[in-house]
Amino acid sequence: MSTASVPLPNWINYGLIPLLNLLVAFLISGFVVWLIGESPLAALSLLIEGALGSGEGIGFTLYYATSFIFTGLSVAVAIHAGLFNIGSEGQAYLGGLGCALVALALDHYVPWYVTMPVAVVGAGLFGAAWAFIPAFLQAKRGSHIVITTIMFNYIGAALMVYLLVHVLIVPGKMAPETRTFLEGGQLPKLGWLMNLFGAKLGAAPFNVSFLIALVAAYFVWLLIWRTKLGFEMRTLGVSQSAAAYAGIPYARIVMIAMLLSGALAGMMALNPVMGSSARLQVEFVGGAGFVGIAVSLMGRNHPVGIIFSAILFGILYQGGDWISFEMPNITREMILVIQGLVILFAGALEYMFRPAMVRVYQQFKAA
């Protein structure tokens, strides 16, 4: 009997195995740090200090985590339907266009809490629209979703550059970006939330989109595990032939799952566009779409796991910046190596320890 089909308790699947993967990633990362002549323990201390040692550091950590929650949810929704959406990066680009157009249109006339729900819809619709063609090609023409979505990332990035350089740029300025949104188009910071815990937010751009991300995670949980549509998506994800036998329409589920996935990726843009820079800029996604793949896999495609996994990657991003500042020998590229090792073990090698866990668990039950 294959170890892949042996059921394990949730505390092993969702707790112990990800923890072992993370531990191995940090051990190898520590070895890399040691090879370049720095102390792994000192680097780890700086990582924690930079990410969690102050209210400002926590704010930056949660700011990064917010983007990763959205893109992780985006990847997870598609995976539950048996699809591997690698297009969250491009869908987030178009989502940024959607929310920026809303902010530019409304910021003169209404306060932020009126603009916000319209911007959420705008970002979601533009992200879903960018996922529509790959979804249609998969559902109706059998094109591979991985190929089409990753190609649409490049198209989306090129389209964004064109629009910012030739259409949305402020006349007379060289920077390829829109004008700065007025207060009616900006999401407020969550300094009051940090104050509740006796911390000061400082310059961190931690904003209301974090709360939107938590609400999105809750609704994804409701969708996947508490609705008929979610059951159909999970059935299709487990077995396409079983879904067909049960009368579940393949094309409809693929389309819905990808549109929802694209919408969630698009909403990621609320965080950097309306919450941080208050304008639409080139490269605002910053690789969050690809990080979302690792976040989803490490979180076992469950909203709760995705939230914790996103916070971990937020710690790596913020703490990594702090390490590169305090330890010049550890460059930004070295931080990317450490992040890549976490992605490797949490994503590509997520089941590396499962066979051993199965054997230990079976021996324990037989004893």
C-alpha cells in the first residue's frame, strides 16, 4: 500500500510535517550562512528581531503577509478544483489596475470607506477577467492551465508597463505611475490595532486590507467546505472521472474556480496600491503571486494554514531585510536563497517526510 494513501492525523499532516520541512530548510540555510563566515544563530536572532522585535517590524511583517494571504487563497481555490494556477502574479497586476481606476474616479468625492468596497469589486473583477481566457482554454480546448497562466503573467506585466507609460502617467512626469490618490482613495493604516497591544506602527504600511484578507479567508473556508459548489470543486480535484460520473459539469467548475482564483489574486493589489503607495506603479506585485504558491502548499490549501504560512513568509521578508542591513556579508541575494530553501522544502518537497511519518505512526498504532 502506497504511503500517499495512508491516512494520518491532522496534527501530523498539518502540524508536524510542515514543521519538519521548515526546520530542515532553516538548518540548511544556517549551513549556508556559516559557509560565508557568519553565525547562523546571530542571523536567526536578527531575523526574529527585525520581524517581531518592534511594532514597526510586526507592521511590515503583517503588511507582507497580507499580500501572501490573498495570493495563497488564490492558488488554493484553484488547487481544490484540480487546477494549478500559476497566474496569480498577472492577475494581481490587473487587479491593481481595477482598484486604481476606482480610486482615481472616486477619491475626490467620497471617503475611503465608500471607495473601499467598490475597489474590492473592481480589483476582483479585473483579476477574474485576466483568469477568464486561461480558464476558457482549459475548460473548452484542453489547453494546459499552467502554460497559459504563466504566459499571461508576462502579458499582464507588459500591459501594465504600457498603460503606466502611455496612458495613466501624470503629464510632465518621468515616473511611470498614476497620480497619488487623495484620502478618499487610500486605505487607512491599522495603527489603532497595534496600539491595542501596546505597540507603535511607525512607518509600516500595515493597513485595512489585512482585515479584508481575513474576511476573504473566512469566505473561502465557507465556499470550499460548506457549500455544494465547494464539494463539487473538491470532487473534481480528487478525481475528474468520479466528478463526471456524479454529473458534475467539468467546464462550469473549471471556469468558476479560475474566476474565483483570479478575483482573489486581483484583490491582493489593494494592499500595495491603495494601502501602501497610494498610487499604481510598475512592479507593485513584487513576486507575491509566486510566493502564494508556496504559501498555499505549506498551508495545506486550507485558509487557516495559509494565514499562518503567509505570516511566516512575512517574517522571512521583513527579517531578511533586517539581516541584510545588519550583516552586510549576507546580501539580499542570500536572503532569496533562504526564502527559496523554505519554498523548496515547504512546496516541492512538502511530502518528503511523509513515508517516514507513516511508518512511525503505523508502528506506534501496532504497539
